[in-house]
Amino acid sequence: MAPSPLLVRPPALASPPLSPRRCPSALAAAASVRTAPAPTAGAPFSRHRTRCRFAASDVREDYSSTPIDIVADVKTEKIVVLGGSGFVGSAICKAAVSKGIEVVSLSRSGRPSYSDPWVDQVNWLAGDVFYARWDEVLVGATAVVSTLGGFGNEEQMKRINGEANVIAVDAAKQYGVPKFILISVHDYNLPSFLLTSGYFTGKRKAESEVLSKYPASGVVLRPGFIYGKRKVNGFEIPLDAVGQPLEKLLSSVENFTKPLSSLPASDLVLAPPVSVDDVAYAVINGVVDDSFFGVFTIEQIKEAAANVRV
């Protein structure tokens, strides 16, 4: 980054030239600044900020100088991914690493069993959201990303889709994390009486908490069916073998099917799948773009992903 311009009051003509002085406070600041990993070509997201003030007494007692501020922006993005070892969570971790973002994952299983190169660049923590030591997990985080969710009986779905996320949102807010990003779910244009299951009510409760606590920086992504290569117990399930052709098919006939979108539950058939990579890069867009907040639909998720995939 080019140095900021310095404004210095020139000495009187009769005064001898001054020998250069180094700012001790700048040296101390430089020693204390934490240096982030060198960004890749696709990761111009680091900003650092230090301040050094030169007072008159630092130069010469008989020289009346104007204080000089040297300002350089240095900020390293650091995200905490809840459920980072899962299908969607691991894709988010991988995308963040590719963009030079520091990543911490908190999940009950901890580090995944496979050994892709990017895995070593993530700090894997094993733990439960309900009993997490947030003061340790969230230290230095600039965003929390939650992929928490699951199926089960009514109480289980309300607990993992709703209560777990509410606890995480409240903890992030309490510890001053600037952003919260929630992976939610598309409503499939279902009638309201079909949205009363614990899965949907839990997700909507979590959404409300995000938008309430983070009205100007909270992100809610609502994908439909997410496809990709899912690794389970050492086996790879190629969900993209179904999802990718279906996405292309539905996109190609969108102009014909759009009039049907007002029909109740029509999106159970017509909502296009979205790739797990698109969801992951939409999250990265939310991390690095301060103007990106609110609730995002399937098509908006794809648009957001395109902004940072290049």
C-alpha cells in the first residue's frame, strides 16, 4: 500500500536542517501487529491499520512541529464456521482458504478424516455449540458462519435448527463479532400450514435472531437442494450427478415455468438446485462485502457467488 502523504510545517530559514528521527511508537506497533498469510492473487481482502504520532518534543525542543499521523489499513478477515466439517461447512472453509481468509471450524466431529491440502490451513475445534467456550472460539473473528441444521423429531429440529443458532447469534453479538451469516432454507412456496414443522420453524426463528441482532450486517442465505460431492464415512456421494443436470434443465425452461411459480408448493418441483460451491462463495461475498446483507434467494446466491469466484 502506498504511504499516506505527510504534512510537515517547514522550519524557519535560519534553522539548520534536521536529522531524520524514527518513531519508537511505530516500531512498537509494528512488532505487535499480527501479520496475516500472504494473500493469493484472488484474495485482495487484507487491510491493516497502524498509527504513529510525531510530537514536537520527539524532534527538537526549539522546533515547533505539527503532529503527523501515518495511517495504513491492515485488517485480516477471520471467520468461524459452525459445522465446518460438514458438507456445506467444509465447502465454505475451502473457499475461504482459497481467498486467504483465516478459518476456524467448530463442530462436534472436529477435523474431518480426509486430507485435502486446504484442510491443514483450517483450525479445527471439536465442540458443541450449546457448551462452547465462546470467549476462546470467537477471539479475533470478523464473521461467524452457521451451517447448523438437521432433521429428527419435532423437538430435535427446533433445537438444532433454531435454538443452537440463536445461541450462536447471541454469543457473536456479545463478543463483538461484526457479521453473522446463516445458511437457512428456501420455503418452496409452501402454504403456511406446511411450514409449521420443527425444521422450518427452527430455521425461521434463527433468521429472525440474525436480522434482529445484525440488521445492517446479517446475511441469510436460502438455498434449495444443494448438490456437490458429499463425503460420508470415507465414501463420496456424487449429488452433482443429479443436481447439476436438473439445475441446467430448470434454468433452460424458466421462462415457461415462471407463471406456475405462484401455485402453492410449486417450488418443490420448480426451484432449481444450487451447487455447494455457489453457496460457499456467496458466503465469502458476505464476509468481504459490507454492502451485502439481508435475505438472499436461490438466484441471488448464484449472483453473489459469481462476484467472488473469479
